[in-house]
Amino acid sequence: MAYLTDRKRAEGLGSAKSGTAHFWSMKVSSVALLILIPLFVFTFGAVLGGTYEEITAYYSRPFPAIVAALTLVVGFKHFSDGCQTLIEDYVHGTSQKVAIILVTCLSYGAAATGVFAIAKLAL
């Protein structure tokens, strides 16, 4: 029979250091996406099927370009946070750290590529 203190039983089970901040970050990005996704669909749908010249002229205006860029940035940040939560729950050890780094790099890289493409269209 093992005699463990409460502290020893709880050791290694994690703590509530940044859980609340992460929770609110996910909630805020979810609400932002609730607004941005319909705006993006309506702004993108207006030029769907247009020629390259029409699309570049459309995205040279500030509102569609800003909506598209914000949707990409917030969407990939939300993706990164969600994947980090999944990885923290189901992957352990060194592979957990590697997976979180890879997902973070992937999401920031994809967001940067998308913002660059929109900036290239807009300018």
C-alpha cells in the first residue's frame, strides 16, 4: 500500500496556469470568425468567376482586402490554438513539443503566405 500525499498524487497532472487565457483566446477568435466568415464569403463571392483584372481591381479596394487578411490571420490563429489544445491532450513527451512547434510554424507560415498574396493583389 502506497502512502502518497495530496501533492504527490497531483504532481504531473498539469496545472491551471494559462488555461483561462487560452480559453478566452479561443472564444474571442470564435466570435471574430462568426463575423469575419460571412463578410469574407460575401466579399469573395462578388468576384467569384471574374477575370484576373477584375479580381485585382476589386482587392485593390481596402475593405475586401482587409476582410480577407483578417479572416486568414484570425482563422489560422484559431487553428493553431485548437491544434495546440488537441496536441496537449493526446500527445506526450518530446513529440508533444515538436508537434506544437510544427503546427505553430505551419499556421503562421500559411497566414503569412495568404496575407502576402492579398497584399500582392491589393498593391
